[in-house]
Amino acid sequence: MLNAENLRGQEAVPAHEAARDRYRRAVEYRLNQNRMAVQFNSPSRCPFCQAPLRYDRFLAHVEVCPEAANDPQKKLLAIHEFNSGPHVFHRELQKLREACEVSFLEAKLDPGKLANMACRLCKSIDEHLCGGCLSDQQKSVFDLESNKIAARVLVHFEQYLNLKMQIAVKNLTQEHEQYFDSIGGLLNGELADMKAWSKIEETTRKHHIEKTKLINDLFAENQKQYESFQAEVKRTVERSARDMRAHLSSNQRNVHNLHRVIAIRRRVQAVEEVEQDQPNVMGEEEAAQLAAMLANIKIPEI
């Protein structure tokens, strides 16, 4: 238990050290976002033609990949898997949080920029321009937009699971069809062997049981995966919202540091802008260089 004796000799943290700590946390957060941006541009491979790609170029490449065109169902599966993956989900959340933080901090520093800050609370323009929603710290905006992002990701994941199940059932059905193709002569009446017909009936029954079991097992597994994924998406959104408000609460009290914080935000936003004129497919050397860049990102000492 704390008492006067325990507290004797303890000193309050100096203001400059507190500011230094806030700045370091901000830099660490920004560098984490830089890592995410590099990961989004880091090398991957097309699952169809195996060409090295940036993640941010994946969809554009798959749309025109000749190998992907050979199997439209698997192509759609790859698209839904990508759109429900962490590279899309976390990046969209990051961009939303970045926009909310920058607009809020700029409005705190310059009330004239309130007109540029998104709002979901104020009943009128006048109320908004008077700072009626500043106490909300962009929570309402973030909650609404992050829920939209989460809903999109969940829809893609559900479609991914459904397609994966359809493909598995189709593959099993094709295996069963190969058996019937192999006994086509008997089915056409060329043979009249009752023992053979009994075997066909038994095989057909086993195929039906096998197919039914596969569908039931995959449905149960998909439901389990979806619920787990849904819970993880919810936790990620809630954690991001808490972190954003904690960060804004910490920085808005230090007006003198806001210029520096906003400058960091703006620089990171510039770094995270994807260059639209870059080719979809990467060369092997470029892929290796980008992978090395990702591995070597360090947090500098301040």
C-alpha cells in the first residue's frame, strides 16, 4: 500500500521528459505504420502465374492474369481472400485513423480548420464551426467508418469461405464422376451382372454419405472460422479506436508539440502514398531489395 513513507524521495517526471516520452511514442507509432506501409508494398507472388508482385498491385494483376482467367472460381476465391486479409483491413483502418487524427489535431491548433474535419454529431454547421464535436475526439466518425470497413472485410471473408467450400465439394463430385465414367458400359446396359450392380449401389450410397459429411463438416468449420474472425475484427477496431483517443488526449494537452506531431503525420501520409505509375509485376531484384528494406527498418534513438 502506498503511504507517505513509500512516496518519500519520489520525484515527479520533469515536463521535458514527459514531452520526450510522448514524442518517442508518436515516432514509434509512426514507424509501426511505416512498417505496415512497406509490408503492403512488399513482395508477394501471384497464386496463378507465380509472378512477384507488390501486395498493393495484387488485385490489378489478378484481373488481367491469363492463368487466373483459366479458373474463374479460383480467381474469385483469391480476390475475396485478399480483400479480407490483414493487408487490406489494417491498412484501411490505419488510413482512417490517420485522417481522423490529423484533422482533429489541426482543428485544435487552428479552429479555422474545423470546416475540414469530418463530423457525425453536430446538428448544424454553426455548431460544428464552434467546436461542438471536439470533445468527441473523432470517436463517432471513426466508429462509423471503421464499422463500414469491418463489414466489407467480413463480407469478403464469408464469400471466401463459401467459395472454398464450393470448390471442395466440386472436387469431390468430380472424383465421384470419374468412377461412374469408368463403369459407363455397365450403366449403358452392356452387362447384366447383379453383383456389379449391387457394388454400384453401395458405392453410390457411400458417395452420398461422403459428400453429405464433407458439406456438414465444412459448414461447421466455416461457421467456427467466421465467428473467430468476426471477433478478431471487432477487437482490432475497438483497440484502434482506444489507441486513437488515448493518443489524441495525450497530444492535445501539449499545444506546443502539436506542430511537430502534425508534421510527422503529414510526412508519413506522404510516404504511404502509393505511386500509381509503378508496374504491377516486380522484378526479382526489386523484390529482394524491398524485402531487405522491410527487414532493416529500425526505431531510432531520440
